Amino acid sequence: MKKLFLLDMDGTLYLGNRLFAETHHFLQQIRESGGQYLFFTNNTSKSIAKYVEKLNNMGISATAQDIITPTLVVVEYLNENHPGKKIYALGTAAFCEELSAAGLYVTTTLEDDIACLVMGFDTELTFAKLEDACILLGRENVDYIATNPDLVCPTEYGSVPDCGSVSIMLKNATGREPRFFGKPQPEMVYLALQRAGVATSDAIIIGDRLYTDIACGINAGISTALVLSGETKLADIEKSPHKPDYVFENIGKIRL
């Protein structure tokens, strides 16, 4: 009876560039039931425009309004707390361009008047960027935020270190931890509910991670469904403090 489905992507709808066989049918089920869905990812290595392109290339119709990423809530935070201030972006070129396109004053070079270090999932990470971050985090007046706490990002061949793992490296070096804005924080859900015009009781989040997807739904007060097609194994649920309302082998097992 849900009206809005918040769908994690990597590990839920596809893995890397491999679309799961069940995805098209599941999305069709939602449309035929009169529901709507939004694509919901913590991965900020790509811009929203690139996600639209990727989904379209997989045969999934999507526009920028169908995709929610932590970048959107990070932009809101920066505009409210550091308007017109210089922001050091530690992320991919696409991440930096997306922040700049939102009207923020973004730099990728070490300068004296930087107000905030913003870190995303950086698939173009270099040691020079880490060194810049350590220097900035040594300045007490520099704010420190990050898009997502994911430790790893799933791929077709296994996993690679994600933003959360890099934040642990920086904590070991500087003693500082960022404020995270992506899942499991509830801000992305609040933005999605507002965009769709749906109440919390009518929404559900579906994803493959307990500590991000499921925890995010719990924190936002919406229903949760875990799929075992990505990172989480069935045995992990018993050990986790984040218990999903529903558990499915994959999205193909969900019947609406």
C-alpha cells in the first residue's frame, strides 16, 4: 500500500554496470500499482546528470528530478552556513562541478581563506588531496563535512574503499571526524518526501545495506526493506542494531 519507493541503486537495482534481471519488472510493478519511485544513492562520484545517463543507457527512464544524492543536502547546508565562502572539495571532477553549478565557491587548491572541507566518494583520490585535507583539518576554523559514511562501494569484482574509509584515514591522521549528510542521516528522505508530496507513512526505502539504507529509513520514520543482492548477508541482520521491516533475496521477490 506504499505510494513512494526510495530505491538504492548499486547493489539493489544493479551492480556496477550490470543491471539485475528483475529491475525492469519491479519498476513496472510500482508504476502499475499507482506508486512512484525515486532513485536514492550515497555515491557522489558521479553527478546527477551522469546517473540519469547511466539509467537511461540501462533502459530505465529517469530525469534529474528522479534522483536524490547527498550532494543536494550538502548544497543546502553550505548555502545556509557558509554563504559566499570558499569551499575546498575533496572529490571527483564531477562532484566539484556539481557543487560549482549550484552556485558555491569551490576550489581544489590549498588557500588561506577556505571555510569548509567537503568530502565525497572520490574515485580520483590522490595523496596530494589527502595531504591538503590534513593541512585544512589542522585549522580549527575550517568546517568539515562529508557526503556519506559508506566504508566500501560494491563493484562487479568485489568492493573498493568509499568515503567512510577515507574519513577513517583522515581521523587517524588529524583526530577529526566529518559531519555526514547521506544515508543513514534522514535529510535525504525528508527531501524526497517533500519532492514527492508524500507522508512518511506512505513511503518505504529499499536497499542492500543495514547501516546506511535501513538505518536511514529508521531514522526518518519510514518503512524499510532489505535486499540480499548487494553487501548484506542474511547472517548480518542478527548482529546489526538496524532491523529491517522486510527482507527479500532481491527486488524480484517483492510483490506489490
